[in-house]
Amino acid sequence: MVHTFVCLGVPVAVDVNSGAVHVLDKTAYDVLTLLDGPLADTCPQELYGKLSQYTPEVVDEAWAELLELQKNGLLFTEDNYIDPAAATLMQQDAPIKALCLHVSHDCNLRCQYCFASTGDFGTGHRMTMDVETAKKAIDFVIERSGSRRNIEVDFFGGEPLMAMDTVKATVEYARSLEKEHNKNFRFTITTNGVLLNDENIEYINREMSNAVLSLDGRPEVNDRMRKTVAGGGSYDVILPRFQKLVEGRGEKDYYLRGTFTRYNADFAADVLHIADQGFRHVSVEPVVGGPDCDYTFREEDLPGILEEYERLAAELLKRDDVNFFHFNVDLSQGPCVIKRMRGCGAGCEYVAITPEGDIYPCHQFVGNESYKLGNLYDGTFDMELSRNFAGLNIYTRPDCKDCWARFYCSGGCSASNLLVNGDIKKPNRFGCNMQRKRLECAIAMRAIRAGMAEERV
Amino acid sequence: MTHIQTLNGATLKQSAAHGGCGECQTSCQSACKTSCTVANQKCENKK
Ligand code: SF4
Ligand code: SF4
């Protein structure tokens, strides 16, 4: 499968199965877009007619070059990674190696779009995780992770800083077991920033390998959605705290993480606003919401969003001080193809744990009883449900199998599939269109930065 | 070549040979928590 597109004025061909990416001139682009399968040794007669704007010699020349790529395994390669029958069994015995620890089902903000229903995940009661439960979660992941050495634990909520004692006790407990079990724990925290102070900033910068800091962008955009309990805006409170944290962070990872909704379809301005406040690593993502919410995108919003991504890409090309998460595609050194087939691992490699010790496939499933996997206290774990998730990959999700973006996307988000289509296997088309556009932007940016885009269409 | 410049080679095919160790980061954990882009992640198994 070959995907051709023009983005930022650059004509590109992606050979999906080999991972090869080519920057084309207009002739090669026009030839390639007329083909739907491998090239024959010579150019078929009818093509000259269809490409009458070029002389036959020029068409032949482009044909010969495309053919050479094909012969070298760089165009129209086969997907022979896996026997399709084996695809459903691929991840059956995957050990659990990542936890989303919901240390607090309580929050000190009232964000309008929160999928956690402002912290309590729709349960109606707000609580924090006690140390005993957190330790059980660590024991659980050590036991279930088999020979995997790297274990990730994300402190999540609600707002995890409301349970700082549990966070600290968990880190200490996990570290005390690393040697004996040959594990390497990596901690991350996702915070809204309200409770950041000198002490916990210092702690986070010391212990957490990644910090995800929630800010939506321009003050009016942030404050429209990210409100305090009293209904005021949060921007002025959190911005200086995030700046302070990042100042002390050194080389460690962090992301300023925003959400855009129907109300800020001009989200490029928010990405740039965040960057202008001194933050290099920015991730601004489309809201996840059911069809009945006023802030959720509607079908007619799509073209505008896709254009906005391209506008953002053009802006970001003018500066080198911003790393936008979704435009950061590593073409050559990224993860192996095996990883790219499997997707997020929710429900098998990755689970979320609530303050009550309930286990769910991931943070976005928390509170959805029919997807509860088990509980740390009664020792239950629904292997059958977990296998349903384990069997999800780019070959078993029907739409992904034929999608050019499959090795970059790895198969979409089961939680948003469920929310939008009522089926964890059925990709959310709207989200897929955005995903594919982001990838096109990312690849075109690479080509331009590599100086390969002189000849534009 | 005068019509084509190759930005990236057949790196996916090459990765199949050494891949699958499972030590890399869970994709959704890294920044967004709402999608599973993998292409921006690091491989932990530096050949
Ligand atoms: S973009 Fe959509 S269809 Fe394509 S691989 Fe991702 S989830 Fe599947
Ligand atoms: S199902 Fe979606 S939200 Fe959950 S871990 Fe996977 S990509 Fe992330």
C-alpha cells in the first residue's frame, strides 16, 4: 500500500509497509497517484494519454525511478509481518507493565469537559487512595509484569496532588522493591497545577520522569473550560506554578497538555500561546466527548480542524523552540514494527486502578462497570475481558487493516471508539481523520526541514 | 534520481528483526492520555 498526499505544498509518498517515505516532484506524484498497485517493467501506453501535460520521455524517466524504488523494497512492499491468523493471538500473554494510579477521585477544579465527571468518575463520592491500596497496586504490577524490567506508574486523578502523601509513599515503596525484583520504575504525574508549591515542585522534579501539566492555552480559552470550584478561571493561578516547575526541571520530560473543543477551533493560537509562555513541549488534543455535549465537534467542523493543523504546522516551521507532541514523528528511530501493531495495550499491558482498588482497562474506562476487570482486594481479574483487549491490533480492527496510517497510529483509542461508536473495535472516524492529517503534517515538516521541498507542486 | 528524494528508507522492515522486547513506554502514558500515536516514541532496545 502506498499513500500519496500533498501537505504544506510538498508531494509525498509513504510506502506503508516498509516505512519508506519519498518526496516527489510533480511528475512522479502525478504518475504515482494514477496507479493502484505495483509498477510493471515499462509504463503502460494509456498512461501517456492521461499524463499528456508531460512528454513520454519525462513520464518514462519518472516511471523508471519509481520502478527502481520498488525493486529496492521501498515502494509497494507487502505486509508480511504476521500471519493474519496469528494476529488475534498476538498479545495473549502480554504482562501488565503500566499502571494509571487514580490516587485521587477528587478534584479542585471543575473542568467542563472532564471525562472523570470533575474527579469522581460519576460515582458521586470523592475519595483519595489510601497507602495500603497503592502498595497493593505496586505488588500487583510487580507480580504481573513477568520479566519486563521497565514499569510505568502514572499518578492520575482527579487531581493527584490532593493525595500527595499516597504519591510519596507509593514511590518510596516501589523503589524499595526495585532491586529485589529487578524492576525499574518510572513515575509520571498528570496535574492541574493548583496545589503546586515549592516543596512538591522539587519532589516532582526529582522523582517523576515525566510531568503532564494541564493548560488549554490562551487565558479566555483555558478559563472557559477549566474553572475553579467557585466558578472562576484557573489560568492566573496555574501558569506561574507551571513556569516554576519547568524552570527547575532540567532535561527531564514534561508536557503542557491542553484540550481543544468546538469553542476553540483556532487551537493553533493556543499551542503558540503556550509556547510563548516559555514551554517547549506542548500537546494540545481534541476533546473526547459524547455526541450530546455542546463542546464536542460536529461533522461539519472537520475541514476547519484539518486546515488548522496545517496552519499550525506552517507556523511551527518558522521556529525551532516548540515540540508539538503530535508532529513529532520519528521516521527512522521510532519503535519497532511489533509495537506499532499493538496499540495502546489498554486492558492487557496497561490498566487503571481506582481508590477502591478496582481495576479497569484504562483511565477512560474507569466507572464503566461493564468494563471492570477486577479488584485488588478480592484478587479478581477477568482474563476473558482482558483477552478481548489483548486481541485488538491493527489487523483485528477492520478499519485499521486498510488504513495507511496504521503503523504510526497503532490502532486508535478503544475508549473513544466505545464513546462514539459503542464498540471498542470500531475506530472513531472523526478522530482518524485528524490523526491522519497530523501525520501528514509531521511528515511534510520533516521533508521541509531536511531541505527536500525545493520542488513543490 | 531527478524526480524523487527518499526521506526515509525501509526502517520498519528492519525493525522487525530485533523488535518486540516490550520494554518501551505505554503509548497513552506519555502525554495525551487520549490517543495512541506510537510514532513519536523511543525504542528502549538500542541496537
Ligand atoms: S487512523 Fe483510525 S483507522 Fe487508521 S490506524 Fe488509526 S484508528 Fe485505525
Ligand atoms: S483506550 Fe484510549 S485512552 Fe485508553 S489507553 Fe488506549 S488510547 Fe489511551
